[in-house]
Amino acid sequence: MADARSLCDSSPLQIFVKAKKKINDIFVEIEDNVRDTVTYIQSLQQEKAIVKADDAVQIERYMVKVKAIREVLTRDHMKVAFFGRTSNGKSSVINAMLKDKILPSGIGHTTNCFLQVEGSDNREAYLVTDDSTAKQNVKSVGQLAHALSKEKLDESQLIHIYWPKDKCSILRDEVVFVDSPGIDVSPNLDEWIDNHCLDADVFVLVANAESTLMLAEKNFFHKVSTRLSKPNIFILNNRWDASATEPEILDQVRGQHIERAVDFLVKELKVCTQKEANERIFFVSAKEALQARLQEQKGQPAHSGALAEGFPNRYFEFQDFERKFEEFISKSAVRTKFEQHSQRGKHIVNEISSIMDALYDRAQQLKRDKVVGKKEIHDKLNFTEQQLLLLTQEMEDKIHQMVEDVEQRVSKALSEEIRRLAVLVDEFNLPFHPEQLVLNVYKKELNLHVENGLGSNLRARLSTALAMNIENSQREMRERMSALLPKQVSHNVLPRREPFEILYRLNCDSLCGDFTEDLEFRFSWGFTSIICRFAGKRANSITLTNNSQMIPRDLISPAENVDVTQLNFPTNNSEDWSSVASRIAMAYSAFQGTIGGRLVAEFMLTVGWRLILVTGAVYGCIYLYERLMWANKAKEREFKRQYVSHATKKLRLIVDLTSANCSHQVQRELSSTFARLCHLVDEATNDMDTEIKTLEKEIRQLEEAANSAKVLRNKANYITKELELFDDAYLKLRE
């Protein structure tokens, strides 16, 4: 404010120049701030939760407004409009202030249209009309604007006259003079006011000091006051040099003019106080002032020439008018031109600050919400992973226990079925014939019957219970795992469409493929049979005690994942007791040939021939009976007995293998179910991990958005303070 006052003391018009530069600089900052805000909001168009549609539209409107204000500011200047009746000397006053005869002047109605005089930076004097941009010689203004010219322009048309600033100091400081036709020669006063007066900072009413204020002059300014709020009006009583002829009534005439002018300004127009009105009324002679200044430019004294008495006083009052005029117009123009811009600038930056503050709050709130959401997901992820580890260990133990239980059950059930194998074989009723080709078919069908029967019996004994246990275990897995899955995923955890069923693969065809039947007739009471029977018991006991049996490799199903190399297949080196019996029989025959005959002879002598004959007859009958009964039925029974004996031995060898296969199927089923559930949990954890990363990215974006909004808000607040300082320095200077 002190700087502005110092400027006022040195050059009052510089206040406007300085204020214009300052407000322009501020609006450059405002434009940058609005542009940055528009860019910022456009970058957040996708964030509907942060940016509202109204905010974007409003900021874009502010951009248009700021550009319009900047364009106006570049054209803003201090405009002084001169009005009065015809031939009151309006053009002469302007020429005197410009210190040169620029505008046409003379007797009668001289100015036919509006003339605007402004400074030219290129030291070139020229004029431009409204209907053309071509530069014309400034001397042609006398032809274009003079009322006596043949080429008359429309009275409301404006001619722009550009005069070098270095020739007129007042034009250097953004001052523009507007000369007008006489207000008593045209009825188009409203059009004049709308076109040329609404942006005027000061009105200079040039009155004729030889007469009082006329009704035409008053009507014009009454119309002006209805369009503008308290227009700033100076009253110049021109041609005051005429008062030199009547010095005795000079003071009375002056007092009369002042009284009527003050009443007009204060009571009729109500545009100022009485004190202010007294400071805005001057008595001058524009013609004398112009002549004096032309003399001064030539290096001659101002009072040289034919001048009326009292010229120094009139010249001093004209200079006093210029000084007060400069002070007033500078203060008035700053207020009229820049106060509204300052208020609009404050409104814009305050609105931007409010919008950015709201955006900052919304971004911060969204950031807090997403941080909370991220923490919840992170906690859920940790909980899910921990529970998955615990559940995995628990399910592994449970699967292991169930596998062992299945293995024991299958082993026990298969052992029981093997003990009942004779019943199953007796149920086989395919026609039997000892012919070898028929026997081969018979054995294959018998193997198939035994395998199907054993499998059916095992399923009947085990499948329901095992399937129920497996289903319960799978249900428990699904329920436990579903608790770790999101709701939208847990609905996808469905049981398998078909119930699980254990396959009992015995492969009797391969298992009993080495079975060889012995259907030769043997008398049950023959010496060989007796010895074989006795030797067979001994052999069985020795075999069960000392020898292991070999399991053929082709009994193992290729579909089962059992390590065959872990099984022991020892070589059968036990002695064939049938060969032993045959050797004993041969020894007996040899014995009969020597000592035997002697013993028989002694026995026959001792016992008697009759008893021997009876015994021989009975023995022969028994032999004959057995020989006659050795038909297909007997052979079939013997075949089945031998098959049962052989199959029992073979099946007992694969009890552990079969139970291991079944337990492996159960383990595979439960493990696959648990693995599928674990996969769903892994997908859920991956989704949570991805969501956490997405939230982290969104949190960073929201933090950047909040920081940008904060910067723009602070910049808007800084501009508001600059505008307040501008108001204090320039707009409150008048106070």
C-alpha cells in the first residue's frame, strides 16, 4: 500500500498501470491453476467416487471465464468520455490536454461522430474506422469527423485515433479520450450510452460558462445514471475567458455556476457528496490552454500572444483540473476496472479451493477405506494360509488313519472269503468234462466265477461302509475348506456326481494260471495212497513252517501303483512228496520179489486161506466200487477240491497286495478331493494376493490424487491472499 501511495505522489496515473500489471500477473497464475485443475480432474474421470460430474463441468466453465477476463484485462484502460452541447469546446479541451491540435474544432457543430484517442507504441500517428482495419493518415480525421465534411459518418460510429505516446505523457499511462457529438443534435442518447459510456471511468461535462446548465445536458446524465451506478462526473465550465469582460460580477457568476452544478451532482444525480462536488467543478478556457501549450512547445512563454485578463488563473485552474483528474481517474479506474475482476478471481479460486478440498477429503476417505479393506484381506489371507496348513496336516493324518482302516478291513474280509472259497466254487455249475480242451474253458470260466464272486462278496461286505466313510470324510473336507473360501467360490465346491466305489482286482485267471489238475484214478486204500496221504500231511506242515510261496507277477494289476519290487517271490525248492510215495511203492514191489514172498507165505500159513480170501474179496469189492464211481461227477469234485486247495494258497498270497491296492484307491480318492479343494483355496489366496496388490496400487493413486488436490488447493489459497493484498494496495487506496 505504501508503494502505491508513493506511485500516486509521483505519477497518479501509474497506479492504474501498476495495478493492471499486477492483476494480469495474478490472473496468469489463476489461469495456470485452473488449467492444472482441469488436467487433474480429467486424469480422475474414471474415479467417480472422487470427482463429481458437476465439478468437472464447473472447472471447465471457470477456464472459459478466466480466459475471457484475461482478454478484457489486456484491453482495459482508463476511459474518459467528454460530453456536452454543440460548440461547448469538447474537442478543444481534449486538444489542450493532448497539447496538440488533433481533433477538429471551430465555430458551430464540428464533431460529427465519436472519436477515441489512445496511445500508439510505434510512434506512428494513424486512425482506423470501425468498418475497416486499414490505417489512414491522422490528418484525414478533419474530413471524416467534421460535421461540415461531405463524407459524413454515422453519428454513433467510432473512429480510433492512435497518437504517439512520446508526444503526449497522459497517453502513456493507459488513458483513452472519447470525444462525442453534441448531445443536443441527436435523439439517439440511449444508443450512445450503451455503445460508448458503459465502460467509461470518468465523464467530463464540458459546459458553456456563458450560460447555465441546460436541460439537454441534465437529461443526458440522468440517462447515464440509470445505466451506471454513481458515474464519476467532472464539470468544466469552458470559455471562462469571457468573464474577463465583466470582472465586477465574476465571483457572482462563478458562485451561481457552482451552486447549480453542485445541486445537479448532489441532489439530482446523487453521485457524490457536496465536498466532492466542489472538487469536481472547474472554470477554464480550453482555447487559451491549447494556445499556451503550443507556445510552450515552441519554447515561448505560455502567456505570449493576445490573451484575456486573468489568463494565469484560468491556466492554473486547467492544470489543477488535470492534476485532480489524473488522481481521480486513476483511483476510479482501478476500482471500476479491477474490483469486479478481483472479486471474480477470488470467487473462482475460492471455488477451486473448495472443490479441491472436497476432492482431497474424498480421496483421503477412500484411501482410509481401502487401507482398512487391504488390512482385512491381508488378515484373512494370513488366517487362510495358517488354517490351510493346520487343516492339511489334520487331513493327512485322517487320510492315513482311514487308509490303514480300509487296508485292515479288506484284508480281514478277503481272508474270510478265502476260507469260504469251497462254497463259492461249489456254486459253479458249468458242465464238466475231463477232455483237455473242455477243461481249459472250464478253468477260465471257473476263474472268472471266483473273481466275480469274491469281488461281489467283498463289495457286499465292505463297499457300503467304506463309501459312507469316504463320503463323510469328503463332506468334512468340503465343509472345512468352504469356511476358508469366499462365499461366491464356496458354492462351487460340489460333491462328485457318482459315489466312489472300490475296485477289487483279484485277477484269478493269472493267479491260478499255473493250476494243473490230476484226474487219474487212485484207490483210496492202496498202499501208495496211504503213504501219499501220510506224506502229504508231513509235507504240508513242513511247507507251512519252512517255505514261502511265490506270487506270480502277473497277479498284480497294472492299474495299481504298487511297488512290485518290494514283494518277495522265493523259489519253491520243497520236495515233491508224490515222487517220494512212488519211490516207496517201487521199493515195496522189490520187497515182494524177495523177502515179501516169504512173509506172505508165512502169513497165509498163520492166518488161514479163508480169511485171506474174504479179506481179498472185500478189498476187491471196495476197489471195484471206487473204480466204478470214478465218473465225471467224481472227477468234477476232485477237480474242484484240487482247485480250491490251489486257489486258496494263491489267494492268501495276495491278501496284503489286494488290501494295499484298495487302500491306495481310497487314499487316491481322498487325496484328489483334498487336492482339488486345496486348489480352490490356492486360487482364492491368489485372488486375495492380487486384490491386495490392486488395493496397494489404488492406495498409491489415491495418495497421489490427494497430494495433487492439496497442492492445487494451497495454490488457490495463495492466489486468494495475493488478491487480498491487491485489494489492500489498490482498491482500498481511495479510502
